[in-house]
Amino acid sequence: MKRTKKVPSVAHTWRQDWKRNKALYFFVLPAVVEVFIFHYIPMYGAQIAFRNFKPARGIWGSAWAGFKWFDRFFSSFQSQTVIVNTLVLSILLLVCSMPVSIFFALLVNQYKNASFKKVIQTVSYAPHFISTVVMCGMIILFLSPSQGLYGTICKALGVTAGNPMGEAGLFRPIYILTDIWQQMGWESIIYIAALSSVDPGLYDAATVDGAGKLQKTIHIELPSLVPTITLIFIMRIGGILSIGFEKAYLLQNNLNLSTSEILATYVYKVGLVQNAQYSYSAAIGLMNSVVNMSMLIFFNWLSRRFSENSLW
């Protein structure tokens, strides 16, 4: 009679892993503590979204309101506008920025001169470190019809300069193009790192078979980037409703408000500017987080079902 092999318990497996990787656990401990303190403990305050919160009464002392604030948001005339604006801007940013970063990484990878390659990477990374406030100030100044570069060029050509920042239809192109310029080099880092791990033997074999640079890119480099692209896409789709507040708010004005008003700026206004509606803004923020989490879980499941790539 064969003896069945005893399966080690979870506790035993964890103890063995602890002994082997004790130093790594201590190394990651500060990050775990930071995330727990500043990201998980504040989730206690999410119940404000279900109460008529009054700061003087505290969270537990405020009356329970149920789904009142959620109903108010979805029944308001502004909800459709801010949700559509957020989704359109986020999707356009995702569709436009990721391919550009991937193309730039593939282009940089073609350079064999190490010194020139470092210069290109340094120049492309630099805009990422410009603060959002400074970046928005530069955009507004450059596009000024009276004093900016745009206005100066129009005057030199004898053309009447309009006001690009005052046109609602131009807000999204300006936002996306400037974001690509600022983040392209930085976002390409992970793709360049993935390309550096490609087996050189694959290139040698392709050269022997007579493959050119384009064929190597299509049949070697792009397939090697698929796992990385998939993981980054899943993480970015998990923040589909979480566009950065600062840039949208700083580029926003009364003339482009119909396309520039997104969830982040709307929450700020109703939560802090307009009569301090804490519960209402908390409900919108909670809805935002739930949608993002649902999208992350769904697309991760979809990727795991149809490929071997997933976050977990």
C-alpha cells in the first residue's frame, strides 16, 4: 500500500519561507507599515459617505443617511458631465500615451552608441521632474494670445490669435499632448528595462536568418514587451476615474469648464469650496474608488483567463 505524501500546512510553509527570507521581510516592513497607516486606517472614515456628517458631532455622532448622497449625485445634472469628461480624458490619455512610450522605448533600444543613448534618455526624462504647477504655468504662458509664444508667432504671420485655453474643444488635446511630452521618457523606463533582458541569441539567430531591424522589432522585441504592457495596462485601467487633480484644476477656467470639469475637481469644489459638503464629496470619492477597484479586478481576471499575465 502506497503511503500518501503529507502536504505541508500553510503555517509550516510560512515558517520555512520566513527562515529563508527573513531579511527581505524586514526590508519591506517599513513600506507595509506606511501603507497600512496612511492607506488602510483612513478607510475608517469612508462611512462619512453614508452619514450626514457634522465635524462638531464627529463620525459616530452624525446621523445615518444611507445612500442619500449617492442618489443625490447620480440624480444631479452635473453627474453625467463630470463622469463623461473623466472617462473620455482618461481613455484618450491611455490610448495615446502608452503607444508613444512603447514606440519611444523601441526607438531608444535601436541606438547602439551608449553615450548618445544616455543623452537621449536624460533629455526625455527631464520634463517628468517639472512640478505640475510650473508645467501648467508654462502651458498658459506659451499659449497666451497676447504675450506667449503662440501669440507672437500668430502676430509674425499676420494671423489673429485666438485663445486656446478658452476653447473647450482644445482642452483635451492640450492636456494629452503636454502630458505625453512630460511623461513619455519616464514611462518608457520600464519598457527599456524589459527590452534589456531579451536574450541576445535571439537577435543573432534573426540576423542569420536575414531579418532586418523592423522584423526584429515585430517578432522579438514586441512579443517580449507583451507581459509588461499587459501589467501596466491593468494598473492604469484600475485608475480609469482617477486623473490627477492638479493639472486639470490649474488649466481649468470658466470658458473650458464644459470639458475640463472632472470628478477630482468636482469633489474638491463641493467638498471644500461650496459649503463644505463633506458627506457628498466622500460619497463621490467612494464611488470613484469602487469603480476603479472593480475595473482592476475585472481586467486582471480577463487577462488571467486569456493569457498567462496578471497581477495576481
